[in-house]
Amino acid sequence: MGHGGNVINELMTDHREVEELFGRIEALPPGDKNRKVYADQAVMELVRHSVAEEAYLYPAVRQFLPDGDAVADRELEDHAKAEQIMKDLERHEADDPEFDRLIGMLMTEIRSHVADEEGNLFPRLAETASPEALDELGDKVRRAKQTAPTRPHPAAPDKPPANKLLAPGAGLVDRIRDALTGRGEKD
């Protein structure tokens, strides 16, 4: 993650990367251990993406859209649902039937969220925010993803300023845990 360009291009590229991981999961038979590896990679990307959106995109939505508070609150609700599914998914291996149910729920939730952002939110933001503001947001989102957590933390704050203060510390702990356990790496 960290592609360059304005915030919309950055986040849409993230969406494509996660969709590619979902496709890899769907291409493997149930029970294949690589489904868990790809699911962990997708969760890592989704959490970083979500944390960055919550820190910078949704405050901008509140600022630039006339109904920005309602839109941002709805997006945060989507994130909370997806984050709880990701947290539940952590406890299951690929050969557990619950894994298949949860990964299916996560894919449905994320695909719906992406369709809404790309079909509604992003075009509206592009109309109301200046190109300079979108570029600046892209830079902020890229920086946030570098230090963001890689594991779901459903109880963590999702609005500034608390989320901006706590996310880097949780991100450091998550990355250490990932490195020690090999999470998200293929054998």
C-alpha cells in the first residue's frame, strides 16, 4: 500500500488489491491452508486502509459534503461491521467451516462498501474538494497506512483525535506480532 496520487486513486488502488486477494481465496478449494494466508493478507490491508480512511477521509467528507456527517457515520458503521467480522475470522483456520462462513460475510460486506464508496462517495468528494485538497489527503492517507495497525481492534476509537493518537502504537505492536508469527506469509 502507498501508491501515489490523490486520495481517491490511492484508495481505489487499495480496493483492487483487496479484491485480488479475495479472488485468490475464492480460487482455492475449501480447507486449503493458503486461504487463511490470503485472508490474513486481506485483513492486514483492510485494517490499514480503514484506519487511514477514519483518520483522514471521513473527516474530509464531513467538511466537504453538505450531508457529510451522515455519510461519514454510515461509512464508520460499515467499518465497524467489517472489523468485527475480521476479529471473529482471526480465531479460525481455513479447514474450519466457520472460516468459510466468515470470509464470505467479509467479502460481501467489503464489496458492498467499495461499491458505495466508488459509486457515490468518491464522485461526490471529487466534485466538492479541490484537486490540491485531494492530493494532500492522499499524502496523509499514505503516511497513516505506514504506521496503522494490521489487526482488527473493534474497541479502538474510530474518530479523531483519539484514533490518530492510538493507531501508531497499536500498529507497531501488530507489526511486531506479525513478524514474530509470520502472519500473512506463505510457507
